[in-house]
Amino acid sequence: MSLFNEMLIFMAAVAAGFINAMAGGGTLVSFPVLLAVGISPVVANVTNTVALYQEQ
């Protein structure tokens, strides 16, 4: 994975975390970015679910 892709994923993760902290819906940012950098849809979905999970 290139440095550009890693930085893109990092920035998307920060944006998704901010969106989730304010109103929820960070998946709308993080999932498409994971798909755009070439991660398979199943792996992107699992990664997204685990990364954005917070226990109530």
C-alpha cells in the first residue's frame, strides 16, 4: 500500500471519527475510501464495523 493511500485512509478515519462524535454516520466517509483504495468490500465492511464500534 502506498503512502498516499495510507494518508488518505488516515484522513478519512479522522473525518469519520469527528462525524460520529457529532451526529453519527461516519461510515458514509470511511467505507467509500476503503473501497477506493482497493480493499475488497467484505474486508472494508468488517474493518469499518470494528473501527467505528463503540460500546454503549
